[in-house]
Amino acid sequence: MSNSCKYLTLYNDLKEKIDTGIYQENDMLPSENELVKIYNVSRITVSKALHMLVDEGYITRKQGKGSFVSSKAGHKTHREMHHPQKIGLLIPCISDIHALTLSYAIGTELAFPEYDLHIIQTHNLEYEEYSIKKLRNEGYDGLIIFPIDNEIYSDTILALQVDHFPYVLLDRRFQGIHSSYVISDNLYGGALCVKHLIELGHTKIAFCAKSDLSEQSTENRYLGYMQELRRNQMEADENRVFFSLTDETISGFLAKIKSGQITAAIAVNTYTAKYILLHCDRNGIRVPEDLSLVCFDTPAMIDSKYSFLTYVDQDSFQMGVQAAQIIKKLIHNPRIAPIQTILQPTLVANRSTQKNQS
């Protein structure tokens, strides 16, 4: 391709992005050095294209600061715009408040007509892999993936990375793959729960889940729980750890509360907390008098009657917003360095925890 074609190609691409609102009024364009790398052209080619945009009133250039979209740049109307960019959101199942809030936040951020968002509930690893391949083949511009819980990433996700296909992982990250992601610091969240209960005088603290350690979030919350106990030189008693709680196994947990071997518990999510509350009520165990209870996510969003629960808020809405903003950037420049965001959760103290009375 001749140099003249190259600078015209760059000029037309930047002009189109301004026309369609990808770059909006007062937005700063990538620097000349960044444009050289993005478009694999020379510095002279970039300079020519930018000068043309200045001459036509699309951008202004500020010495030492960069190039900015001019207020005079006329954006196309919706009818004149190209088809919206197609984004796929793959999520295991929208069955809890966390998943619902994530989906809502992403949908708010990736709104029509600029974006066409399609949500697929994947349910299992086989369908997740099928859906990723299918959406790529159908010409989707980017994917937001809340992966099925798995210890390692699939070859299908690895192929996205190798091919520089725009994607961001949601609420998960994998060892050994340098991808973009947005996660909550679940390790810190688990420690927050223990710290709060210790401050209330509890030393006999249980960890409860209806799942097992194959779930990444469960594993990290459990590790945070264990590490904070050890940091406070407290016994990490395996007899106070309950995974895969069922109607058959919860009896042991309830017996330890009645005998005073457990005075506080951390539920890995709101549904585990709800399950514990149900069985405590059936067995005459009072919360917080007999058991201080902390859980993850926002319980009041399940039902207002659970608004008394102390919980760790991992800010599901902000997680969704961040994922949507990252995929926008990756679509515009698939070869930029992975964007990795770790959100710090906060503990919201309510009436389900109190000072240890024993």
C-alpha cells in the first residue's frame, strides 16, 4: 500500500470514529506514537492524517497536550450511522442478584443504537465454548465473558487471547493468561468478614457455603477467611468449615451453634445466608443473639426482610460498568495491553451481627 493510501486510510478511519461518536467532543485522540503502533504506519503518515483533520475542523491540536475532537465536528445522525457494534455477554445463569445487577449495568452502558448487546446464559462449559465460537463466526465485535467455574481456562478463551479478539473476563481471572478482567477482591472480602467478627469479640467463626471450592469466588473468600484467622493467631478449625451444605449436613453446623462451638458464621453468598436463616429459625436459633451472621452481596435485593443482614458489598453494578467500558476500549484498539481492574469490596454492618455475649 502506498504512503498516500495509508494516510488517507488513517484519516478516513479517525473521521468515521468522530462522525459516529466513538470519539466525542473534547475527547483526546491517541498520541502520534500510539497511532503509529495501532495502525502500523510511519510518524509522517500520522502527521499528514491529523493535519487533514485539523484543516477540516474535526480536531484541534494543542502544543504539548495532544489532539482533541473539535466542538465543530459534526456527528452523523442515528440514521446515518453504521450498524451498532454487536457485543455478546456470556453469563452462566441470571439466577441471583449479583448476575442480574451485572447484566443490568452492562446493558445500561452498552445501549442501542451505538451497541447491540446479546445476553446468553451458558449454564455449562460445553455451551460456553460453543457460544464463544458461534458469536465469533457471526461477526460479533467483542465479548464479555463471565466464565463457568473452572480451574483452568478453555482453549476457546485462549484462542481469543492469541487472536487479539476483544474480550473481557467478568468476576473471574485465570492463572497463566494475561487477559483483561474486572473482579472483586474476594480474598480481601473474606478477611473483612473475619475482621468485623473479631472486633465484636468472636473467636469461634464458621465458614459456610452451599458450593465447594471449585468455584473461584468461594475459594478466594475461604482463603481470605483462613488468612485473617491466622493473622490474628486464631485456630483455623476445620470443624467450623462447611462446604456443600444440604439438609442432611447442616445438622452438624446447628449442633455446634447450640453447644457454643460456633458463635458467628460467614455465608459465602446471600442464598447460603438465606438457607442458614431458614434452618436457624426452624431450630430455635436466634440471629444475632445465638449466631452473628455475615454474607456476601446485597441481601435486601433478594427480599426486604433480609435487609438486617450484615454483608460484604462487591459493587456488582460498578463491576458491570467497568467491564462494559473496557470492552469499548478493546474494540477500538484490540492490541492495547490488557486492562485489569480489581474492585475493593466494603463491609456494611447491620443487625445480624452483635458483640459476643458468651
